[in-house]
Amino acid sequence: MVHAFIMVNTAAGKSQGLLESVRGLANVGEAHIVAGDFDIIVEVDTDEVYEVLQTSSSDIQGLDGVVDTKTYIAID
């Protein structure tokens, strides 16, 4: 099992609208709007690292209003 966190930056005013779309994606366990350097933090569980990258680079970055993502794979 691969556990990862995807940090999402959104365009101004888009976080709330994107939250439900992100939560509805396959492999997404949780997603929360946060204060700080990122707008949304997404928790992902998959069988393979490739699926984490697919979720980040295609699924999340493909949503209108997503500006950038950073992916962190848990190693514990």
C-alpha cells in the first residue's frame, strides 16, 4: 500500500468549489482546505506509486482551477 499527501494550490476563490471534486476522485481518502502555503491537502492510498502520480498529475491537475501540486509519499 502506498500512502501519499498531495498539496494543491488553486486559483483565487476556487478552493471551496474544487474540494468536492477532489474528494470524489478515485484513491482519495480525505481532502481538506487548509491555511498556509497550500490551499487543499489530499490524502491518497493506492496499491502502486504510479497510481499516486496518476491521481496527482492527471486527475487533480486536470481540474479547472488547480494551479500546482506537490506530492509527498509517506515512507513509514
